[in-house]
Amino acid sequence: MFSAVIPVYRNEQSLPELVAGLGEVAAEMRRRTGEALEVVFVVDGSPDRSFEALTELLPAAPFRSQLLLHSRNFGSFAAIRSGLAAASGSSFGVIAADLQEPTELLIDFCAALQGDACDVVIGCREKRDDPLATRLASAAFWRLYKRFVIADIPKGGVDVFGCNERFRDELLRLEESNSSLVGLIFWLGFRRREILYGRRERRHGKSAWSFGRKLNYLFDSVFSFTDLPIRLLLFFGLGGLLISLVLGLMVLAAKAVGEIPVPGYAATALTVLFFGGLNALGLGIVGTYAWRGFENTKGRPLAVIRLRRSFGGITSMPAREAAAQPPAAVAGGRAATHEELDG
């Protein structure tokens, strides 16, 4: 069985179409690979009705599924970890719930992982139908990240991936808080394969990927995988020291020949401001590393699951028809299991 993990946050409007599309994927996956599809939805403390919508849709879906609800918003990485830990398949795939990644990628992931040809499959964006500013910012980030942090990462970055059970187990062993899932995937190594796809335009709702979340992702991606900020700070400090030595010798020489009758206010103020700002920057960088190290010593869980439900799936209807039916319309094909756990 192939397990798909889908984190859900503010995706209520796209869920009916997503479930219908996954129904078609389940039928095609069975035909092409011979494997059944399980889908693990992880609602990451979403403030909309995503959990309620999935509770209504999944009993009539033509595939086996699990529905997990986090006690609050822990972030997409934590939601993916929860989904991977709960999944019961022998291979796994991760996609988003906003339909910008084609659901057919799951079939490609499943096929690529069969036969033990690779351990992890990376979905690489060949093109993307996003606003120009978003494309430029993304391209700049991933280009710099590839140049200075992780050289193996694709130029367009990574949003989705698939893996086998061994890779999943090793990934779940890395219980790091404030880290980057993409960075951990490449840090682990293993045998990788890339699959190209086109990222689609968002059709439902508004992205929750705010500037603050992007900034946090930037910090997590950099501070968790490189000491580059510390080394840059060291280089700036050494450069400032050399400049101060040269300026000091020039001042002493000028003083000796009587060229400085009155101490210069501007030079003093600029020097103090420059090195004061450099010290503040250094304290901030060192403090960031220290805080992240302290966070990882607490041993807190990366996410807390408040509710868990499972659905056996309907197999007697065509994929699109079954996903569109309300639970009452398929009384003879009710989900095989349905459990709810508190705490």
C-alpha cells in the first residue's frame, strides 16, 4: 500500500476537489502499480472548517484514509511528521492540499519507489504559475541556498517528495525543532531520484504562506544546516579589525606630524556606530544559535494530536462519483472503521 500524507491548513475550499482527484489517483495507481492508496490528512490547527469538511467527505471516499487533528498550529513540517508516523503503507508521498501540485505526482512517486531503484523521490518544479514577484524571490532564495548551504538541492527548490519505509524511519528519528524538512531530506542522503512537474496556479482560497512564515522558513533553513552566519560575522570582525588598525596607524602618523589639531567628531561617531551595529548583529546571530540549541534540549513533542479518525474507504463506485456522494447516499458501503481518540 502507498500512503499519501497531506497537511491541511486553511484549505476548506479546495478539499472537495482534492478528495475527488485523489479518488481518481487511487484507481489509476491500482491499475498502473497494483498498489492501494491510503491518504493521511493532518489538519494542523486550521481555523476554518477543514476538519469538519474532511469528516463529511472521507467516509464516502474511494480510498482508505486517516484524519488527524493537531491541538494547535505546529507548522507544516510537524504535520508531515505526524502523517508519516501514522501512515501504514510501505512507501509514502507528501503533497500539499491547495492543488498547486498535481495529485498525479503520487502515482509517479509510487512507480519510482517500486523495485528498490531509489529511496527518496524529489518533486522538482519545472515551471510555476505564480506571481512574478513570488517567482523571483523563490528563485533567488533557492539559488543562494544551493550555492552556500546545500549544494545538492535542485535549482527550483523542493515542495513535495516520496520515500520508502527505511527513509521514512530515519527521517522520523531526527526530532529537531525549528528545522527544515527539505534540508533534512538532503542531509540524510540515500539514493535520490528527481521527477519534474509544473506547479499550478492557486484556484481556491488565499495562501497562508505569509511573509512572517517565509522569514521563519528562511531562518530554519539556514541556521539549522550551516554555520555560515557565524563565519560571515567572523570575517566582518576580522575585516573591521584590519580597518581599525590601518586607521589607527594613520591617525597616529597624522598626530605625530601635527595634522590633527582638533579631534574629529564625525570619524569617532561613524566608528562607534559601525562597531556598535556589528556587535549587535553578532549578539543576535549567536543568540539565535543558542536559542535553537536550547529548544532542542527541552524534549517537547514536535506536535500534539488531539483527534484521530480512520475510514476504510468505498470501492464499489467510480472514483469521482464516490467522492462526490454524501455519507448517507452510500449506506451500503460505509467506512469499514471509524474511531475517535481524545488526547
